[in-house]
Amino acid sequence: MRQAAKFLGEILTWVVIGLMVVLTTVVIVAVIYRKAGASLSWYDEVASVLLAWITYYGAALAALKRGHIGFDDVLLSLPIPARKVAVIVAEFLVLFFFALLAWAGYTVLTILQGETLVSLTWVPVSLTQSVIPIGAVLFIVCELLSLPDYWRLVMSGHSTEHAVMAHDATPERPSSNGGQG
């Protein structure tokens, strides 16, 4: 499970980095063209699509690393039996939401079949919007891959919310070199 999570994490990291590089390049080129007095007609549409893709794939990567906003301190204050129930209910709700999003995204794709972007008529809208069901399914996979480690940490009373600092130190346990990185 950890190997699959690590592999998927590497892929998602490179996908997000690649999309960010492409978006940055598109924005820089668009600014140069605009300053030269020749605005690009497709810039806004393409930049919007790239930003949506970064958001969906980045959200899946954050799910894999359990980097989304949470309430670990509240969760950890519960007794173990209540904590187990809370984690199961929360995970179920998250998985249900993203399964619903995947289904709705797929439904949208079938409705948009045959439509193209306004500025780039050769690009199908279904391609640009495919990120909704794909991103939702990736989020579910990432959530499930990270669940066993998350379960162990939460049940052992460790917070996943507090960022790991240099040399595996946490706010509760300073590093051996006095907090120096």
C-alpha cells in the first residue's frame, strides 16, 4: 500500500509541477503578446482550464499526504472508541462526496459531448472537463491509500495536522539539534 502511495505521489507531484510550468509559460507568453499589442484570443480559456486541472490534481496529492484542513486536536481529544467512529464517519462522508462528484462529472461529460472550446474550436470541452471525474476518482484512491497510515497515527494519539519539521521533529518533540534545520 505504501509503495503504491509513494508511486502515485510521485506521478501526481510531476503532473502538478508540469501543469504549473505550462500555466506559467502560457501567462508569460500572453503578457508578452499583450504588451506587444497582439492579445491571444485563447489565453483566458486555456489558463482557466489549466488552473482547474492544477486544483483537482493538487487536491488529490494533498489527500494522499493528508494535507487538507482537519481537526486533529478535536479528534485526538475523543476517547478511542469515539475517535474510531469519528474517523470512519468522516472518511465515509469524504468518499461519498467524491463518488458523487465523479458521477456528476461523468454525467456532465455526456451532456457536453460534441461541444468545443470557444477560442480553440478543435479542443473538445469533454477533454477539458474530464478532470472532474478523473480528479474525483484520484481523490478517492489517494484517500484510501493514505487511510491505513492515518488510522494508525490517529489511533496512537499523533496529530497529522502539525507539520513535520527538520529531522522528524514536531511541535511536541523538538529536534535533537535544538530546532536548527
